[in-house]
Amino acid sequence: MALKMHPSLTVHVGDWLKTEIVEPTGVSVTALAEHFGVSRQALSNLLNGHASLSADMAIRFEKAFAVKADTLLRMQTSYELAQARAHERDIKVERFDRAA
């Protein structure tokens, strides 16, 4: 039996990056966006939880801050799955019967 994580235990990876990586370094979003070669808006959307983490952005954080891109992407996936689980009762799909 699989364990289910309570949705309150998941955090958007952007929020985690903001509080644990970006803010402690004291770098501005504008300066970091320039360093990454991305728009300020794209980075801001991620850090404020309004956009998902892409593989490219995960690699940028890995290169700049030595945090594994794989770990960041797993955090993102975990968050998205928790969000979907919160309303899984609304997803109406019957078990697929191959014999039918």
C-alpha cells in the first residue's frame, strides 16, 4: 500500500527556492534573471508560485547554486501531484477493462 502525503506537507518549489536559496544570498530577482538569461517576469512567476519549474530553469539553479536539478524537479512533481490529489474525487474515470 502506497503512503499518501498530506497536501499541506508539499511546498511549491518556487517558494522553497525563494526562501532557501535566493533570499539568503541577497540577490535581487532582476539581477538573478539577468544572470540566468531569462526574463524577470518568468523568474518572478516561478518564485511566487505562479509558474511551474521547467527542466531548463532547474538546470540554471543547479549551475548557479549547486542544488540538484533532479531534486528540484521531484519537488515540483510532488507539489503538482498533491494539488491533483486534493480534487481527485472530481476526476471521474472508471477502471479500464481490457476484455471489453
